[in-house]
Amino acid sequence: MTVFTAVPTMYHRLIAAWDAEAPAAQRAWAEGARRARLMMSGSAALPVQTLARWRAMTGHTLLERYGMTEIGMALSNPLHGERRPGFVGTPLPGVEVRLVDEGGGLVQEGIPGEIEVRGPNVFLEYWNRPAETAAAFRDGWFRTSDMAVFEQGAYRLLGRTSVDIIKTGGYKVSALEIEDVLRHHAAIRECAVVGVADAEWGQRVAAVVELRPGAELSSLDLQQWAGERLAPYKVPRLLRTVEALPRNAMGKVLKAEVALLFKE
């Protein structure tokens, strides 16, 4: 094997399998992984903790990049050079990327905006769906519906505007940023954060978590712990625990189904 690419869920499960093995098997697996030339992650945001664990196990710093069906690959960390955890790099050759606000105006560095892409990699149209095609473009730029921020020369993903950007009390909050913090909690194995409709706040931050074996966690305990690490408006106010988060065949968490857990 020279190149291995996978979605973050696969790396998460490979790490869990490695942790469950005896030291001799761990050494053998890690040595086999080190022989690969390149290991990549895509299709969803890679948790920083997953990248760090995989690097410690195998010596590989996973190459993160950003793309989608309509545009192929648009952004990537460098093949040679520094790969920054939590970032998806810079535009590939021939690809133009910009960040815009809700009105289509360019945002300044450090300000979140929607990713728009232009270049020969972008698809022409949705077949026989002219209305959807027209809505997907703005002045020749494809509207990805993904939010990001440009910081220190690279792009950092904040999530999908429809499910990962929570509007609470006048703030726009990235669910992905909250999830990265919650994964450091000793009781949490995996988590998903969503916005739940609320008459007072617009949306409340809600978390669904998979607990580690034998662990317990109450909403109050989580709020106290998260309150020391997050701004007050980012702290989850609702909590549900599940044996396994709902996922699709690719391993992506189905945020719409996660949100439904708070309607029961």
C-alpha cells in the first residue's frame, strides 16, 4: 500500500480497534501503517484529536483537503510542508476560492463566511434542474453552503450552514468547534452538536454523545465542564446519550436525525 484515504469515522474506528489490541499487535499494525507513502482524510471535518492520535500511532500526519461532488477537490494542505490540524489548506492550482457574507460581499480575514468556488473543476449544472442550478451559483461562483474562516494563510472549516452553524442569542456558533472541545471530556467517546429551535434564543446548543464504557454524564456536569472551556453562548444546554450516533454508509453523522432526538 502506498496511499490510504478514508473518512474521519474510519480513522476513529481504526484507533478504537488499535486501542483494544495487545501491545504486540499494536506494534505490528503501527509498523504496517508507517510503510504507506501518504494517508489522507476527507468527506468530513477531521477532529484534531483524531489527527493527533493517528500521528502518534503511525507517524503519519493525515493530509486534509476539502471538496464535494460538484467541485471535486478545491482546497488542500500541502503534500510537502506543514499540515495544520483543523485546517484544509489553500486552493489547488487553477481553483479560485472566496468567502462571502449572506449578501454576497467579501469578508475580511478572520471573519467567517460561506465558501464560494470558481474554476474548471466546477460542474456545469444539475441535470434537468435549472432552478436548483441557478440558485447554486452567484455571479459565476458556486455556492457551497459551507462556512469557513481564513486565518494565517489557510482555510479552517466551520461546517454546513444548514446543520453546523447554530444561531443562538444573536451569535453564529460552529458546531464543529464545540464538538472538538467536547471530545476532550473523559466520559465522551464521540459526539454531535446541533441547534434546537427555541422561542427565546432562536436555537439552543444541544449535544448528543456516545459515552465511554462505564462512564456517566449529566447535563449539569457537562455544562460545568464546558463552561470552563467555552464561551457561555457555546455551552450545550441540552444533552442526550446514545449507544451510537446515526450515520450514513460513508460514516458521516446524520445531523438531521440527531436533531430529531430532541423532539422525542
